[in-house]
Amino acid sequence: MTYMPHTTHVYLLLFLLSSMTAVTSVGQVYPDSLLYEQISAFESEKEYDSVVVYADSLIRYAQERNNVYMEANGLLSKARALGRLHQDEEASLAFENALSSYTEVADSLGIGRALFAKGNFLFNNEEFDEAYSTYTQAKPLLEKGNDSSNLAKVISQIGTVLDYQGDFAGAMVYYKEAYALFESLSDSLWMANGLNNIGIMHDFQGNYDEAISYYQQALVLREEIGDRVGVAASLNNIGIVNRIQGNHALALDYYQRALTIREEIGHKRDIATSLNNIGVIMELEGRYEEALEYHERSLALKEELGNKRGIASSALNIGKIHLNQGHYDEALAYFDRALALDEELGDKNGIANSQNAIGSVQLKKGNYDVALTHFFNVLAVKEEVNDPKGKASALINIGSVYENQGLLDDALSFYKEAREINEGLENKSGVATAINNIGDIYAQKEEYAEAISHYLESLNIREALNNKMGMASSLGHLGEAYLKQNEYQEALRYFFQALQLDRELGNKAGIVSRYSSISSVYLELERFDEALFISEDALFLADSIGALTQLSDIHEQRTAIFERKGDYRGALSSYRAHETVEDSLFSSESQSVMAELQERYRTIEQQQQIQILEGQREIQHLWQGGLISGIILISVIAFLGYNGYRNKKDALAQLEETHARLKMTQDKLIHQEKMASLGQLTAGIAHEIKNPLNFVNNFSQLNKELIEELKEIPAFGDEEAKQLIEDLKRNETIVHEHGCRADRIVRSMMQHTHAGNGELNAVNLNRFVDEYVNLAYHGMLAAHTSLKVDIDRQFDERVGVVDLVPQEIGQVLINLMNNAFESMLDKKSSINGSFNPRLSVATRRVENTVEIQIADNGMGISGEVHDKVFEPFFTTKPPGSGTGLGLSMSYEIIVKGHGGQLEFESKEGEGADFLISLPKQGG
């Protein structure tokens, strides 16, 4: 290729040529020094085509004067520039010529520098073995020539090669050696790079606290020297570690700070990276639409830059979101695009990543042979490029295929091999994943002791890493193991712990899984109403994030619940919903299964319809009978005045009773519509408030920690500064407390958006109340294991069956019992003497009503707030502990929704006694 200089460059070259013979009183003007200056300037500006032009001029000038050393310098500059321009053959030739020239003049330092530059060229072309060999040849020559700066850089690059090849321990040794040299040179820029590299090694090995420490030290140095590009990179790295640890709010803050700097600088490639990272956080929190928006913005920038590697990466990320949502065809389209670009670029690692993603889709679709082919291709590539970490990941995926096919021993061998590789790499996160999967195999073999042992080992590693996402996964697997052994209380304990972590992370997909698991426990306990109640929440959340695979599973689960409950209409409805989702997932219908299920339920459904029709006929007969009776009554009134008067009085009473029933029905319909509208409004408001509120709470907590660090700085040691810091600390504590209170209110509002369908169902009241007592108590124990409560149940057998809305009354019972438990917990912590918490739950039949009484021996309610208890947002709890919505909504449900009464008696310091009265309408 021939390079033509720009017009301005021509004038400079003419000046250089004319000055070759120019002599002044001061001395000779040397054009080679001017050429060196221009080459250096163009290199710093990354104008590599101009570097080639001026390097050629320097080479010609050197050849005219037979100056081999100068020629070597020109060849080396040209080689570096050609490498940056991806003119690989010309670059290789220039490097060889430069080395030959330096050898000719016996310049060992020049040879060392040329080898260093050639090593960089090979490294950029991903020829890692050749790069390593070239760097190691350069190292002793630079050391001999006392070129400490380039020596430190070579040592750092050797560490980078080992890093890329998965030898993290070896890389760490070289990175630390390089950092020590940079420190001795007081080279702040390269010291920051060295700290960053050491941080990356700790990151890869799962030492996240150490990684953040090094990243923060690098950040401080980069801020001191004004290296804004480096500052953004450090912020980005700190964000990555926080994301891995599950601190999504902090990660998002660091990513957004990095994005702000990069947008100010205008580096589009870096901006695209930040947009991608923010999209990953949105994806992890189940905010798929927002995640897609960020990834698509990142993709648009990469397309504008023509960055094919970046385009492939964004296509992979967008495809993964579609995969998580169960949109398999869309996912495959993006993965295929990524693969085509990677193949065009010859990017072996990229090809492996794309094939891995395609294999994941095929695994989800049940195409095990196709998935296995892709995963084995990935394994081959990772072995070829000597990427042991990637190899371990591929082995785990292969094991997953065998596990799904029931080939458990084969799967186990792959998982164990992956574990060994990760242990050799000291990749703790990978070790935990492999151990967890090994536990799955033992669980499927019904060797539950071995399974639980592995799950606990995985959990311990993840706790040490503070990997909350992984911890939630391990806890969930422990719950499943206990569920399979019918140890339901242990299963619930682990599921509730996992649920708490998922809620902290905002991991909506995880929350859906926990709800589904808890519902499975209640199904096995034949606590069907509770199972349905929890599964409704799972259904709502899965639908909100568009997780079709989970949505399908939940509908299938609800089919089983309805079937075992004897509600075959509900079972059929749920199965139809399940099939609808399956159709959208796989674009095919299971007609034979659907027909079988419909035939299975048809007889029972017809019987129910017959019963409904018979009921309607009976009502019609009553109306007809009433009309005929009315005619006869009029005749009797005309004939017998006194009897007519008495019968008229009876008829009026019946009419009033009928009117009262109609009025009650009307009130219930109005209440149901009101509750539905209120639920939609509440959900909208709560979701809008939740995001900014999370930032308030997270940053107020972060500020408290920063204030503590501020106190340790000597400059703030005088009394006035200490007082100001204490004032800041108190103010921040108040902000955090009230932020938590607002968060409780929002969560309480969101809970009230799932009130069910508002339909009355005939419920065995004693069994219903007993189930909710257990649900509330186990929920409390998951959060407060130290509070053991004696529960006294006194159920009146005459109560029988009552017509009510199960989800609404269940919520009332949960609210009242949670309040009772919290009141007893407060009392236990406030008294010095012994205290035996006691909850009394009773049902009674009183004429045409039924009563539910819930009494505790907690703190009680003072007389001065007696009239405010049922007011919205009024609470007797301290700030941050209660929302004041529970009793207000409970009152609304009982009085206006069911035509009953909700009353209470309380004496401060001795407890509270709540009484629910409901009309007895059931059989």
C-alpha cells in the first residue's frame, strides 16, 4: 500500500529537505530530529497513516547517510503504525527488518524495545503464545539496558498474557512486580494501571473485597492526575464487582457515573460499554424493557462506529433478554447474528460465546442433541485458545444437557471436572456453581444427605464472597431438597430466606421462583387456599416481567392445586392458560393432551352446570310461587281482613329481608369494583415511587458509611468538625429511618394490589383460619427465629362452612396476626423479666353470625389512639416499622366487603383483642 502525505505534511517535508544543508551560527539543523518529533506527535494522536509517511521519510534519510541505527528506528515506528492499521504482513516484515538493523549495530536495548513492540502486535492479534515468547526475550535486554519504564511495561504485558490464558496466579506475580517498578519510577499513570490489573486478578479469583480495594486505589491515582478516561474505567470496574456481589443499586450508581464522564469526553466506544453495563443491571432486576432500551442504544453506537465485535456482544445481550422472557425465536435471531459476525472476524472466543448462547436456547426447547453439539464446539474452542475458565463453564453446560436427559452419572462427571478446573484457578464463584450442580445430581438420585452437604458447601463459599444472587440460589436448592423429603418446615425456612435475598436484590425472576416453591409446599400440606394465594403473586410478577417460561410453569402448578382442591373448572381454566403460554413459547399446540384433559373434566363440569341450572330453576319456581302466592294473598286479604293484615305484615318483612340482601349484594359489587380500581391505582403509584425510593435508602446508607470514614481523617479531628460530623450523622439517620418507613408503605400498597377475583367461596372456616395461623407464624419465624409463641386454638365446630372471599379474609388474618407477633416481639425486647408470648385464636357461632377472635399479650394499644386505629396510614409502631395501611384495608374488607364488623379491645402493656364478625351465609 502506498501512503500519500497530507498537504500540510508536504510543506513540512519540503522544509526538512531544504534544511538538510542549512547552517546557522548556532549549528546544523538536523531533519531527523524534526522527523522524530513529528512521528512521536502523530503516534500520540493515533494518526497512524501519517506515522507511516514520516517513518518512510526517516528511513530514506537514514539510508542516504548509511545510518543503520536511524533506519532501525524508522522501521520500528513504521511497524508499530502498520500493526495499528491492521496491515499485518507489512507490519511483520517491518518488525523483522527493524530487529535485523538493531542486530547489525549490536544495539541490545533497541532489540529489546523492538521485541516489546512486536510482542504487543502479536498480543493484539491474539497470538498469545508467540507474544509471551517475544516478551520474555525482550525482558532481559531491557533490564540490561536499564530501561526501567519499558521493562515494567513488558513485565505487565507478560502478566496480561497469562491473565488471558487463565493463569491468574502467574499473572498476579508479574502484575505485582510491574507495579513495584512503576512505583519506584513514580509513574502515577502506570501505577494506576498496575493497581487495576491486580484488582482484576482478585476479581477473577472471587476475592471481591480485595478487588474493590485495588480498583479504588487506582481511582484515587487517576483522579489526582486528571486521567478522566482512567477514572471512568475504574468506576466501571468497581461497578462490575458490586454487580457480581448483588449490590445492584451501588453497581448502577458507579456505571452511571462512568457513563456521565464518558459522555462528556465523547468516547463513543466507552459510552457503548457503559450503556451495556447498565442494561445488564436492568436485566438482573427483571426490568427487561429498560434493559432492552439500554442494550439497543449501545448497539446503535457500535453500528455507527462499525465495531463488529461490539455489535456481536450487544446482539448476544439482547438475545439473552429474549431468552429470559421465553422468546426463543427472537433470541435465536440475535444469537445467529452474533455468530455470523464472530465468524467473519475469525474471533474464536466470540464464536464460542455465540454457540454457547445458541446451545442454551436449544436446551430450553428440549433439543438436547443440538444443544450438546454447540456446547462441545464451545469446549473445543476454549481448549484451543487455552481458556480454562471458559472450558469449565462449557463442561457445566454439557453436564446440564446430560442432567436434563436423565444421564446423571455422565452429568456428574462433567460437573466434577469443572469443579477441579475452577479449584485450580482459585475461581471461587465457579467452584460454588459446580458444587451446587453436583448437589442437584445427588438430589435427583434421592441421595439427599449428599445433596444437602453440597448445597451447604456452595452456600458457604457464596456467603464468603457476599454473592447474594448465588446465596439465594443455594438456599432455594436446599429448600427443594427438604421438600422432596417431605420436611416441609425446613423447606419453608430456606425458601423464605431465599425470598428475602431476592427481594433485597430486586431479582424478580428469583422472587417468582420462591413464590412458586412456597406454593408447592402448601400444596403438599393440602393448604390449597394458601398455595393459590402465593401462586397468584407469582403469576402477577411473572406476567409483569414477561417471563413466559415461568408463567407457563405457574399455570401448570395452579392446575394441580385446583385439581386436588376439587375445583375442576379452575383446573381447566389454568390448564388452558398454560397451553396458551406454551403456544406462544413453541408455536405449537398439544391438542391431544388438551383433549384428554377436557374429556377428563367435561363430566364433572357438566354436573356442575346441571347443579347451577337446577339452582336457577329453583329460584324461578320460588319467584313463580311468590307471584301466585301474591295473587292468592290479595284474594285472601279481600275476603279476610284480619288474616290479610297479618299476612301483609309477614310479606312486608320478607320484602324488607329481600331488599336487605339485595343491598348487601350491591354493596359487595361496589366494593369489589372499588377494590379492583384501587388495586390498579395503588400498583401504578407504588411502582413509580419504588425506584426513586430505593436510591434514597441506598444512598442514605452509603452516606452513613462515608461519614464514619470521614471521622477517621485527621483533618477533621477538631471539636467543631466533630460536632458537624455528628450532626450530619444524625440527619442521615433520620433520612434513612423515614426512607425505610416510606418503603414499608409502598410495599404494603403493592401487597394490596393482589386481592383476588372478589368472588365469594364456601370455606370451612376453622380449617381456613388454622391454615392462616400457620402461614403467619412460619413467615414470622423466617424473620425472627428467636420469638417462640404459644398458640392457643379454640375452634367452634358449629361454625361450619362460611361464604367469603378467601384471599381478602386471609389478608386480614395475616395483618392482625403479624401485628400481634410484632407487638409481642417489642414487649419481649423491652422488659427485663421473663415473658412468654401467647396468641389466642378462636372461632364461635353466634346466631346468624360467626366470629373470629385474635388476642395477644403484647404491648397493647393506648386509649388515646383508640379511635384512630382504623384510619389510613395511622400506626402505633415507631417510624420505619409500620405503614398504617394494614388495619385500614382490613376494616374495609370486613365491614364494606363482607357486611361484617371489626372491633377491638386493648389495655396498654397487656395486649390487644380483635374480634371479626361475619354473616353466616354458608351451608
